Amino acid sequence: MRRLACGVMVAVFALLASVQAQDGIYGSFLVGSKFVNLKSLNDSLNAMGIPIEFTSNQWTFGGEGHVIVAKALVIGGKGIAFFTEEIVPNANPNAPEERVKISGGMGIGYLGYSFFGGSASGIRLIPEVGLGASPFLLQKKTGYMDPDTTRDFRSSMTDDKMVVLGKAGLVIDGCLAFDWYMKFIRLLGIIPGLEIGPMLHAEAGYTFIPGNLPWLRDTDMLDDYDPDMKFDGFYFAVGVGLGISSAKDEK
């Protein structure tokens, strides 16, 4: 335990000290909305007798972090995800309940350039270009485990009826981000020349996934691409976070 605590302290001080070589390290938690074209999926499910409709505008949750080097170059990464579930309507009350769940997201690394980069005002406008990966998961479950039975590994393997299909592809992302960083506490007593403060973050962008994406079942690849499902489309997000910056920028 003592070794772990010492390791954490060393890592924290190394991180803080590294800020002096840059202009700041910033990160925020994001909530937003992502357009995902789910019409093809809805049409395929309806044609199979599964009368549900997933909306194409999905709430997303995630986070981002970036480093600003030489007052302008931005190096960062972010990830966002969504998930939603629908119960399949059934006219027979004695029939097993069916649920369909979809989830997806993306994780990317990006480069950007900071405009209005004076840390005295704390306002930055950052165009970004990123590259990463995007998974999508479709789950269909029939029935449920009886609450009176033992919910263990054996009963899960024998009683559960679930289909899990997925897609994954390369993501090309373009985004325009806005940061408002407010210097708040100087860390002169800990690491001279550093200060910390809250940050507001907002961004809007578009993701593009080239090519067709086949459906995957566990480790197997299915023979078809339809329904055509991708994480393409517009998105926006807002968030709050923290920043650690160099006080020398005030000069």
C-alpha cells in the first residue's frame, strides 16, 4: 500500500512538473448529442417482426483531454458513447419479454490549433482533426432470469437467450472546440509557476467512417453489410473540467 501511495505521488508530481514544459494540461467531462442514422436498422428489425423505432439523435457521454504546446499546438484525445434500449411490444402477455439494446461510440486522438490563445483571457477557439476507432453493438435478449432462481454462472449459460452483433470501423473526425479556462488557485506553494482552475468546454463536429462495415458475431464475420450502420454524422457536446497551466503566460 505504501509503495502504491508513493507511486501515485511521484506520478502526480511528474505530471505537474511536465506542465512547465508546455502551456497547460486540460480535461473535461462531456454531455452532448450525436446523430446516428438508424433508419436502415429500424427497417430491418420491423421487417423481421420486431416493431421498434430507435431515434437517430442519441444522448452521448464522454470526456476529453488535451495539452497545449508553444501556446498554439493542441494535442489531445476524446471518447464519447451512447446506449439505449427498447422493449419489443408483444400482444401475448404470457410470451417471454424481448429487449433490443444498441450502444456505440468512438475514441480518437487529435491535433488542433489554438486561436485567441492568450491565457490572460482564458478563451481559446480550436479547430481539430482526429483519427480513431468506432464500435457499435446490437443486443437482443429474449426472456429473463426468474428472480426466484439462483443467478449464477451455470444458470446464465443455460437459461439466457441473447444475440450480440457488432460493427467496428475507422473514424475520421473534424471538430471545432471552444475553451474558457479560468485561473483560480496558484500552486506556488507546491510547484512554483503553476496554477489550476475550472474550465468550460464546448465542441461541434462531424465523424466520417469510410467503406462498408460487416457485422461481427463474437469472433466471426457475417456475410452481409446490411442493415448499414455507422457512427457517421454530426455531434455536439458541452462539458466542465479542470486545467493546470503555467503562470508565465501572464507576462
